[in-house]
Amino acid sequence: MVPLGFEPHFSTGDVVLIAVVVIGFGVLTALPATATLAAVGHRRGGQHRGWNAFWYWLWGTALTQGSVVAFLYLHLSWWSIPLSWPLPLLLAWALTPRTRRPGGELGWGDMTTGQGER
């Protein structure tokens, strides 16, 4: 029983509209973290950069929404949205491809015979 004194009856169209609004709001609130992750996916992608960016965005959205749900169970209300961003942003930072600078560190495989000898 709903405390309003009546029992709400939603049609199928109402349920679909509510689901679209909730999912859309969730995707939009996750954009600060997932857009960054999608950019990293685009940089890491080989021949299919768009698909790679889409998959990174999709998994980042799933990770962010899962974090929001977990924080909502901790009764953090609206704070659950910004608190869900650090994990995907940290993942984006860790997955960012590093560019090798010329004259940077040499590894064992970079040396050829005769280097450093006079």
C-alpha cells in the first residue's frame, strides 16, 4: 500500500518512459568519467578506434552505474554520483598510452653492440 491513499497503476508506456528517463539521467551523470575513458580507448585503438572508444565508454558507464548503486545502498544520496567518478578516471589514467620520448630511458633491448665504447 502506498501512503498516498491510492495504488498507482502504470501503463506499459509509462514504465518505458520512466525507464528511459532514469537510464538517460544515469548515462548523462556518468559522462565526466566515461567520456575520458572513451578518449583513452580511442587513443589505444588500432584499426577500429571508434569501436574501441565505444567499448571503453560502455564498460566505463557500467562501472560508474554500478558504483552509483553501491553508494546509494550506503545512503549517500546525491553524493553517490560524484563519488562514482574516481574509479573510471583512475582506470583512464592507468590505461593512457605512454609515448616514448627520444633520448629517454634505454632498456636492455635498446642497446646495440658498440654503444658506449670508444
